Amino acid sequence: MNIFLKTPVEQSIQEVWEGFDEKLFKALAPPFPPFRVLRFDGCVTGDKVGIELDFIFFKQNWESDIVEHQKTEEEYFFVDKGTKLPFFLSSWQHKHRIVRVHTQTYIIDDIKYNTPNIILDFLIYPVLYLQFLYRKPIYKRYFKT
């Protein structure tokens, strides 16, 4: 399954890149499930990120490796790939793109995921989509000039 969201922001790609830190990571957290950051190395190849999701009656750990990053004049990106996922996910790859088109900067969330079965893929899609849609106003506010 694929989720693709594009958000225009007011700062340059360099300024947005520099803002992709643990503070932003925490600000982007949806209301449910709440999570606790266990590890946040950064957004370059070799870095690791770990969180503990709290589903009230149980907790699940999520760990991702930053497997790729690149900077060009027109685009900065990094890719996190899930290495330890909650039970409802079997694969996760999230490409975080910061793109300049003419004078406009966009943050693009390009997510590919799978669950243990195709039915669950479709059932979980609206939940994941809404959790990433939740980020759009946060990005706009966070990267306002």
C-alpha cells in the first residue's frame, strides 16, 4: 500500500532540512497512540529511530533505520525503513522528501507499507492516512517564515 501527501511550506529546503530534528518528530506525533521516543539519532544514513507506542492495554516498539539520504539543489530526502514493527505491520518504508519547485518548498511523505494480509492493508489505510494528514498543519506552522 502507498500513502502520498504533499505539503507546501514557506521556508527553503535547507531550512526545512535543518528543522527535521527530534523536536519536530515529537511535534508530529498524532494524539493516538501516544509514544515515547527511545532513540533519535537523526536523518542521515546509518541513523536509527526508536519509539514505544502506548495502546493503553499494551505497548509496542517500533524501530527504523535511516537507510538512505541525499541532498541536491532541488531536493533533500531521507528514507526510514522499519526493522522492528508493531504486530499489525509486516513492512514499512517512509521516504521523507523536501523538494523545491520554482520558489515553493514542499514536504512530501511517501510511505509504502504492508500488513500481514491484504484485507488488513485496506482496513489500516484510513487510520494511517489520517495520522499523516494530521502532520500537514503542523508542518505549515513549524516552517512558517
